[in-house]
Amino acid sequence: MMKPIFVSLWALALIAVSCVPQRKLEETEAKLTDCETSLSAAKKSGQECEAALAEAKEKIAKEEKELLGLQRDTSTIGNNLRLLSSKYDKLNMVNDQLLDKYNRMLIGSEKDNAALSGKLQMTQEQLLKKEDELKALELRLNKQQQDLDLLSAEVKKREARVNELEDILKRKDQASADLKKKLQDALFNFENKGLTITQKNGKVYVSMDESLLFASGKTDVQPKGVEALKNLAKVLEQNTDINILVEGHTDDVPMKGAGEIKDNWDLSVMRATSVTKILLQNAKIDPTRITSAGRGEFFPLDPAKTSEARKKNRRTEIILTPKLDELLKVLEGN
């Protein structure tokens, strides 16, 4: 529709050029420009109208969808309302029935009411009595709960102490095991050659036969025994938290000496002292850690009256005990 209009305008313009003066031509051209501008604005306005129309259609479709949803919701609400109204009517009917029963009960005889009142009073008295009993029971329970809480706290405290003691004992046992391993490494050349190392009751026992340390009836340690004691002393020097007990033991054959050694007591004590001196001379060991003792013939390994049994009994035992300072502190705290 617009294209023929443009052709006509141009035709008119050409005729005007040929027939009218220059001024007319310019006016015509100006009008033509205005027409083109108006045409462009009309196109743009048309496009905007089309976009607005599309948006309006989309909005109408959305509102129609919402309307359908509202209609469905309204239908559902109506159904629910009818259902509730029905239930309400039934409740009203039940309420009326209950009121009727209640009124009939109120019209009952005075005798029944008096009996009921008496029973009610009796029940109240019983309730008050039970309430007093419950209060007394509650007081006893509170007291028992307090006692139980105190006991529970004490039990937890004791459990903590027991756990602490067990931990200390485990560490002492481990220290004994570590010490035994160090001794076995240091004395492996002598083990089962007149020397044995055992662990028992948290202690380490180094038992040395008479054949390794002493000549029969003598108290001077032989060279081979001195070597073993030197190796032992090095280990004891490095483990300062170990108490050392040196015990001399003899067999049950009485001594018949007339000099310094008069009996088995003298022999066991002097042998223990000789071993102790060698340990102290060959390592930096605090003398307060060592105790020397003679046991004589009274702690035999084998009580049999045979030469083999007596040989076992003639020995020196070095009993090594980890210090129990931590354990003693815990016990004193208890």
C-alpha cells in the first residue's frame, strides 16, 4: 500500500520540477521528507503496537490459566465447606444428645448425690493421704539420689585412680621388659652359661651360679664373673630409675670354717657384698640404689637333698625393681 504512494509522490515531484519554479520544488521536497519521517514513525509505532499486542495476549493467557486454577481451588474449597458443614451438623446433634444426658443426670435423686458426695470426700481424703505419702517418698528418693550422686562421684574418682595406677604399672612392666632386653643384649655371652635373666612380678632377676662367680667356699669373684658384672654395671648405670637388690644364697651344707666365714650366713652376706662392690667400682651407680643381703640356705630353688639341687641353690641373685615413686604418690593421695 505504501509503495504506490511513493511512486506517485516522485512523479508529482518530477512534474513539479519541470513546471514550477525552484521554490515550489524545495517545498515539495520538504513535504516529501516530512512524509518519509511520518512513515518511519508510523512503522515504529506499528511495531510497538504489535509487541504490546503480543504481550497483552501472553498476559491474558496467563490470567486465564490463573483463573482456571482459582476456579479449581474454589470448587475444592466448596467441597470442603460442605463436608465441614455436614460434620458441624453431626457435632451439634451429638452435643444436644450429651446435654440431654447431662440434664437427666442432674435430675437424679438427692440420695444418690449425697452418696456420691460422700464418696468424693472419701476419695479426696485418700488422695491427700497418698499425696503426703508421695511427698515423704519423694524426700527419701531425693536423699537417696544425693547419696547415689556422691557415691557415683566417688566411684568415678576411684576409677580414675585405678586407671592411673594401672597405667603406672603398665609403664613399670614395660620398663622391666625393656630392661630385660638391654640386659640380655649386654650379657648374651653369659646367658645359659651360669647366668639366667627372668622377668616376674614387675621385676627382673639376674641369677648367677656359684660356678660363674666364686670358687667353693670363697668370697672373691673370679675373672669371668667380674667381666659379667662389669657388663651388668654399664646397663645399671644407664638406667637410674632402677633399685638394685643383691642377694647371696648358699646350699644347706654347714660351713666348717674357723676364720672370717663361720657359717652360711657369713658366706651369703660376704658374697653379696663382693658383687655389690664390683658393680659400684665399674660404673657410676648411686650407692643408695643398692641393697646387699645374705639369705643363707633358707631360700632354695630346689629343696631336694641332692648335689644337683645344692648346685642350683648356690647362687647370687641381682633383683632389679623399677622405682615406684609415681605409684606411691598416687597411693598417698588416696
